[in-house]
Amino acid sequence: MSDYNLLIDGKMVPGDQTMPVLNPATEEVLAQCPRASKKQLDKAVAAAKSAYPAWSGTPIEERRKLVVRMADAIEANANDLARLLTSEQGKPLADATAEVMGMAGFFRYLGSLELPMRVIENSGDRKVEAYRRPLGVVGAIIPWNYPLLILSFKLPSALLAGNTLVVKPAPTTPLSTLRFAELVKDILPRGVLNVITDANDLGDHMTKHPDIRKISFTGSSATGQKVMASASQTLKRITLELGGNDAGIVLDDVDPKKVAPGIFEGAFQNSGQVCLAIKRLYVHESVYDEICNELVAIAKNTVVDDGSKQGTKLGPLQNKMQYEKVKAFLDDARKNGNVIAGGSAMDRPGYFIEPTIVRDIQEGSKLVDEEQFGPVLPVIKYSDKDDVIRRANATTYGLGASVWSSDIDRAHDVATRIEAGTVWINKHLDMAPHIPFGGAKQSGIGTEFAEEGLAEFTQLQIINGPPAA
């Protein structure tokens, strides 16, 4: 499909401007995308506000049916959506297909949840009931690493709760979201879902908008701080899923050959462009050399190419800005560590970086202390368990972590001492819609997924009265 439009008030409309979207594997223009103006954003918010009374008054059973119909539409068009996603995001087609099907799965599960009234007290003195009421217009701001999957973290819960939405995808990956909007626009009542695009110039207006009652944002911690500050002017509700510098801790009792593939996948999935990916790997000195050697062997046998080509395991980085950032991390790695696999940008069109393993590196280096968000993994030696837990926690981030051991009880003991929203044992990046997800410290505020995530799109209302006669 070559033509893309915004979804505003139930209609697909052109943007007041256009902007190019590049294929990151070729750096060529993939399509001209609509670019919304501030006026068009205001129209989208007004449409969502106008649609809110009827939508919030629609029985939850009816809202659920429409969320499920959206899942049907996603699955029916999965192949086209996946190919488009690969073209604009860069990930291998198999991964893009998994993302689209995962999106449908999130819609189905989150759309199945309930918002029951809860009786807190029913005594001779009073009857107290707790209700979950919708908020109003929700603004959802989506990043470029998983544009469709992360949309599904927000949209079905917001709709099921009775809210209306304005969605803003990242300017480098807007096309699959616009295509999704076209597929579902006739499923939902007019104005319930609106999708606008920008060139990173409408976010501030969106987060300050007086008619938007909640912002659900996924992105970097630095941008999350700006979103929080901006939203504070109207005391909006916020959910922030932000950056991470996730530690993997390998204990001294592992079998290196068994754990290395899982560690590699946890660090390099989506070319490392995952907020929850392993960003720092701490390995006990007794197995350090073996783990490094196993990771190098996997890295050297990993096919890096255009995501549309069969057999590709890792695609390019998604955009030039991130590509340049990761190249700066490579410079740091060469100065402060020993690069034992990869270490360079690939000499070809596109934003390709070799999967890179760096050993003999310590805290105080950029690669260890900051979030690289790319296919570069520092492997850090340690000798003492208490010390490595302290080092893993010595960060402003707290999104995820993992512990790797042949003794589950030992691993569990370490896991309970890690300051992170999710800690895995002998795996990483295992997520599902029924498992709550959120970050500690500066990795976020609030929760997504499951009943806890659904509740974030509601206002708790207490009705406290006399008991029924």
C-alpha cells in the first residue's frame, strides 16, 4: 500500500504536511507519510472528547466484542502488517510476524478482563462500594522499537476501560500504525480511536493538552522526565515505561554452553533495541572465559542483513540517530575494554552494526554505565556475590534483570535482592499479557498488562452510603 492517512474522527485524512519514512536497511525512502499539524492534533483530541460520553456509557461486554474484532482484523492482515513493519522498522520478517501475532494476542487477553464492582463493607452501619470509572481521553505515545506490540500494551486496556484515544506513533515507524488504524476504523464508533503523526514536534502540546486526561508513554527516561513535567501542568494521570540498563548475573555454577544462547538472545533480540534487554552481563570469574568464548561463537555465526531476506537473525538499527549513538558506544568499548567480537559498523548501506561482545571492561565506562540500546554487550568479571548485587543495583535504572544458575534456590535468593520491576531466572524477556510489567527507580511509573495495567486506565470511585433496607 502506497498511500497513508491520519485517522481523525472516524475518517482517514491527509496530513497538513508530509514527511519521508526511510527503510533502515537501505536508507532509501519507503513512503511519504502524513504529518499532522497542531490544529489536526486538536481536532483528534476534540473528536475523542466528543466520542467519550457514548463510549464510556457502552456496556463493557459490547466494548469487549469490539476489541476482539480488532484482534480478528490484525490476524486477518498479519502478513501485510508484518512486511510493512519489517520495511520501516528493520527487524527480520519472522520477528515482525511474531510481533503482529503478539499484538493480536494482547488484544484478546486484555480485552477479556473485567472491571467488577467490589464491596468493601456491607454492615449495619454502611455499605461501601468500589468502582473503576474511565478517565476520558487518553494520549498514547509509542516508540519505534516495537511500534505495534507496544501499541497493544495500551490501546485494548484503555478502550475496555471506557476511554477514548489519541495515538501518536514514532515519526520513524508510523506506517504500520496508520495501516492498523485503517483496518479498524470501521469497527469502532467514530472518534473513539484517532491516530496522528508528527516529526517529534507535537509531543509537548499533547502532554499539556487540557482535554487529555492521561498520557501512557513508552520511551527513554530523559523523554519520560519531560513528559512527566509537561503533564504535571494539568495533573494528568501518567504511565511511563522508560529505559533500562538491565543486569544479567551469571553465578559460578552454570554450564556455559547451556546458558549462553539464552543470554545472547536476551541481549541481542531486535538488535539490542529492547528496553528490557540485558545491557550489562556480570559473570563469575570461574566461568568468565568460557561464557565470553561461547558468546563470541554465537555472535560470529549470527546473520546480520536486511530483515526481508530469509535467514536474517538481526536487522539494522532503526534510525540514523540511534546508529550514531551506538557507534559512539563502540568507540568507548575500544578505549575501555577488549572487543572480542564485532566492534564495527558494517560497510554497506543501512544502519547495520556487527553484534559486539566486549570483555575486560568495568563500571565508569560509557558502555557499562549507560543504556546502549544496540547490539553491544559488555561482559564484566566479578568474584563476590554480595559485591555483584551491589554493582547491579548501582544505577538509576530498575526495569529488569536476570540471574543465571544451576541452583534455582541460589538464583532466587539473588533475584529477591535486585532492585528491578522484573527479575527472571535462567531466562530473559519472557513477557505475557497476564503478567504485570513496570519499572523501579527511573525506569518508569505505573504498571502495564494484566488487571493492574487495566486499573491504570481508570479512576477509583468509592460510594459510601447506608446499608440497603
